Amino acid sequence: MTPLSDEQLEDVLQGRADQPEDLDSTSAAKLTEMKAIQARLQHAFASVQAPDRLRTTIEQQVTDATGPRNQDKPRTVFTQRFRRLWPAVAAAAMLLVGIPLLSVAFSGDSTAVAQTELAEIHESNLKPHDHNPSQERFPGGQPCEMAGWMSERVGKTVAVPTPGDGMELQASCMASFRNEKVASYLVLFDGNSISIVVLKEQPRDLGLIAARMFAGHRMNAGTSDKCNFLAVRFEGWTYVAVGEASHEVLAKPLVRLLTATTRPDRK
Amino acid sequence: MADVKDFQKIAMPHLDSVFRAALAKTRNRTTAEDLTQTTFAKALQRFDTYREGSNCKAWLMRILHNTWIDQLRHRKVVGPEVPVEEELIEQDEPVEPTSWSDASDMLENFSDEQVIRALGELPEDQRMTLFLIDVEGLSQEEVAEITDVPVGTVKSRTSRARSALKERLHEHAIDLGFMGRE
């Protein structure tokens, strides 16, 4: 009778070695147990599947990355005729396509400019007030008052995350974005200073295209050479977290904004 | 080298496997979702480094493993690395083996959740090795590459993990009244 060590039994279980015909009864019993545990584990995990919202988000990311520029061009019977007519078609196309292309090019520029402006707002928020005396600023500490101060200035309710869970509100600051006055505030989370800028633009208009899920909330991420950006839509605004921290860290105050919200006191 | 437009066809079918692995690693659904998403974002970015014809599931699992290590380092919760030999000596304590008269019958008493929870109680290296081998059906060589250890270590970890899981389930079976105390 042939006894096998545990590691040899592993090889038999993985199909890397044949089971000896004269395997001793102790090893045979052990192998049966190993097979039973393997089968039970496989069965236990068989029902675990990625949640639908996660699947949708990742599929959207893949579509965004592999989008129209990588799709196969449709092949039609007109291809041969088109070749003969192509100079005329090309001239018409230049007129038809040129204008939208220019606007796309400018939109690329404008999102880059938007991200530069956001990074500048963050940089300005980080400066001590005496280095930046012209900036309208409200000190941190009282979330309701901070929210009220910003809401008054932009004419619509602006919310802030309730401090706690390792997050502090440091100051509210008014800033200029695309020549308009916008609200922003500075939070400190786990040693990272993060600006939250409150905008009416959609994340896509800011070039924040990559969809990400954080704690079950869909957000839009982007990165420039200076900062990372993460945006979430909430109560008609886009709240953009700006900072040098990773997207995972930027998500923390945004998740807190969505789950522990402070709004101005209604008087 | 793979073309990014094949990502949907080659990598996406492994989404459930990656999520299961993330869940086994993190033991938390929300963290597992974030880890899965980051893994796919990185995989998409680096898809040109994927060798066509190789095991895409194993390639994704390696990205998942490295991403998780990076995240733990970022949170500064990774303990000091223990050399393999030292680890083997420390864990080589003799354990009185448990014997089951009918393993399959006994295991049927547990719910899927209880089995997954018992696996989650094992140390991470054992847990992931056993998961990748038994649940995801990866080869010992693939797991060695993913976890960055020699094939011999994968073998011994699998064996130790299986014994440890059996012991856990045995204890739970006694606690739950499926088995009497000896």
C-alpha cells in the first residue's frame, strides 16, 4: 500500500499526478475529504456574482475607452462608387465635418482649461488668508454657517459634509470659474487637504469622463498633471473634489457629503 | 500584445471571478467592489501588456493582488514581510488531525455564507491560495506567479489552508451542534 504526503495528495487533487492504485486507506480517506472541501468551496462561491451596478460601471468605462474610434467601419456596397466620387465628397465633408471638429477641438481645450482653473482654485484655497487677502473666505468650524454663507453668495443652497469620520471643514472660499463666482470649501481628510468646488456644469463638461463607483455612489474621475479630480452630482450641483490625493481619498468627503449632509439653517 | 478593443471579449467574462477574489481578499462587499473596479481600470490601461493566448483570469488576478497590496501599503496596514522559511517554521506546529466519517454529508450542513466566512478566517496568504486553486481552478504555477512565491510554497500553503479550513469548519460544526465534542 502506498501512502502519500499532503503535498503529493495536493498534486493528485490538482490532476498533476495520478492516484496510485494501491493508495493506503488513510491517504485515500484524506483525498476524499480534500475533494469534498474543494467541491463545497466551489459551490459556496458559485452564487457570488458582481453586482449589476458594478458591471454597468465597468462596461461603461470599457466603452468609453474603446469607443467610436475603435469601432469597425461599416462596409457597404457603396464603397467602390465612393472611391470614384471621393474628391467631391471630401470637399463637402470638409465643410460639414470641419465645423463640428473645430468645436470638439475647442471643447477639449475648454475642459483642459476648466481643470487648470479647478487646480488654481485649490492652490488658492491652500494659501493662508493673509497671503491671499482679496479672497472672500469664511472660517471653518460651523458647517451650517459655512453652508449658509456660500448659499447666500451663489443664490442657491450649497451643502457641506457633516464633519466627523476623520474629516474636518477648514474654510469656505469664493472663487472665480469661467468668469463666474462659485463656492468652494477646503476639507482636511486623513492629512490630505481637498478642495470641494461647487459648479453648475456637468462632470462631462469638465472633462471628467471616467465613471467610478465609490461606496455605491457613481462618480466621475479625471487627472491633470497637477491634481486629481472626482465629481458627483448632488441636488442640482456638481461637487468636484480637487487635490493631490488619490481618487479613493477624494471620494471620502464626497461620500460623506451624500450620506451626512449639512445644509444652511432655514430662518 | 492584445488590442484594447478585444478587452470586452477577453477580460470582461472574468468580472465575476475578479469580484469573488476581491471579496475573498477584502472580506467586505463595498471594498471588494472598489477593488474590482480599480483592477479593471488598471487592466484596461495596461491591456497592451497582456499576452494573447495566455490565461487572462490569472493576469487579472495578478493585477488585483498588486492593487490590493498597494492599497494596504497606502493605508500603512501591511505588516513586515516574513521570509518564507520563517513563516514555515512558525506555522509548523503539530495539530491533532480531525477525522470526518463522511465529509460531504458534514459539509452539506453549512450554508454557503458559513463556508465563505470560515474561509475568511484563514490568514490571507492561505485564504487566497486555496481560493485561487480550488474555486478559480488556477494552476499552482499561476498562483505562484500571482502571489510571487515559489511553487513549493503554493503547495504547502494550499495543504495547510485546506487543513486549517477543515479545522475551522469542524469547530463551527461543534458550535452549531452538527457534531458532538470528542
